[in-house]
Amino acid sequence: MTHCGVDLGGSWIRLALQDGRRLRRARWRVRPGEPLERALGAQLRRMGSPKVGRLVVGAHRAWLPSEKAALRRRLASLAREVLVLSDLELSHRAGLAGGPGVHVVAGTGSAALAMDRRGRIARAGGLGPLLGDEGSSFWIGRRWLQGMPDELVRRFAKRPDAVRAVAALAKTVLRRARRNRRARGIVEDACAELAAIAARAGSRLKLKPPIPVSWFGGLFRDPFFLRTFLKALGPGWRPHPPRLKPEDAALEL
């Protein structure tokens, strides 16, 4: 029987398809406004598996039970059985194997999810670019633009994909952070924000040190950023490199 695990983030869709011993992968950009069932169905057809046995999806903006149920109904035609989690819950499982600790996500947006030994969860951050996403790629790009000429800033503000375009500037900031004081300061501030989000999530469950902490997202692929984040956490944390990719954790389920 064919099984499929999907990580639906804010910017990318990542898929792992298991058919017996054969494992195939796909990765593509989220198209604004495109229904997930259409994008996912088209990809499965291209891979020769228009309907799978079990489909597990970790979905961006699917936190409430009602949101998960609505997405599960929309995906019902693609699999005999569908399980929907939030992308944050799936990422925590990928990082900490379902055990206690705090998992921090930092890509276009940012959030943290804590779990205690009883399986209770608490989150912090993840409120989107308007009200939150502290320390994210978008946050970094916006800080970088604050020192730029108004003409350039207006060009970004008028773009239909403004959030994605601003977030893409984080690569420039990370590249310059080794030798540019302003860029390094922005990275250090971003990591301090992420450390604060992690601490806030952990405190809501009264987790005791040393607290296991794992991470996921494009920013953490930069070694300098990861080192700066771990330093910003300070004492009382036990770093735990991610165990799996989220789509593989979905497949594991």
C-alpha cells in the first residue's frame, strides 16, 4: 500500500511518498490562492499515485480542530485515510520524536511549540507577519529595509508577494552578517527574539531545565545563525538536532 507524508509550510510543500520499499520525494513552492487538494492531487498524479492508502499532512494555519477537520474533508478524495496536524505539531514530532521539550521553527514566519511529559502542548508566536513572526526571515528582511532609501522600500511594499519578497532579503543579511556590523546586529536580535519565543512556550508548561530544544526552518540551515540562536538561549537548554524532516515524520505516522 502507498503512503504519503506532506509538510505544508507557508512557503513550500514537501512530500514523501512510500510505495513498498520505494521512497520518492517532491518539493515545490506554495502558490498563493491555490487549493492544497488541487496542488497535491496534481503532484500525486505526476508520481503515478492519484490515490494513496494513508495521507498525513502537517499544514500551515491548521491549528484549531475545526481547521483540521475542514482540510481533512477537502483531502478525502486523495486517500483512504487522512490525518491532519498543524505544521508546528508535525515539526515538533520530527525534532523531538513526540517527547518533551520545545521546538522552534524559523522560516518565512516563526513559532515555538512546547510539550511536557504528559503530552500537553503550548505554543508561542506564529501570529503572522502583521502581529508576530519575531525573528523570522520576514522580520529580518523588514529590519534590513528600515535602513534603506524610501524609494526601495516602497517598491517592496507595493509588490503582490511583499511578504515573500521581504523574507527573501534574509539571505542577504545572513551572508553579510560575518563582516557587516548592522547585519550581524539584526541576526543577533532575531536570535534573541526566537530564544524569547522558546522560553515563553516552555514557561507555559513550567518545563524544568535542562529543557530539550530542537529547531527547523531555512534560517537554521545557516551555521552562523544556528550558533547565534543556541548562544541566545543561554543555560538551561539541551540542544537536540532535528531527528527527521517533517515530511518523513508524517510518513512515519
